[in-house]
Amino acid sequence: MVEHYNKGGVTKTDLSTNIKPLNLSADEVKDLVLFLHALTTPPKTVTLPQLPPN
């Protein structure tokens, strides 16, 4: 996904003119991916309560 945005996305007629390639170096892409992984936490297991019968 980072590479997609680094290249500026896909050329489309309805793409905003504000979308520009990021032109990140390979090291910058690697650092960005590591940063994004640091923001990610494992999913929490949620046990749904049992509802009483109607």
C-alpha cells in the first residue's frame, strides 16, 4: 500500500490534482512501514454476552 501511494496512486480522471507521488527512498518506505506497524495492535478477542430468551 505504501508503494501505491509513493507512486502517486493510479491515474484516473476523477483523481484529485492534490494527489502527488511521495517519491520516498527505499529507506524512507521501510521506515514508514515500520512506523505504521508500531501503531498497530493485535486484535482483541471480544466475548459477546448471552442475551436472555424472549
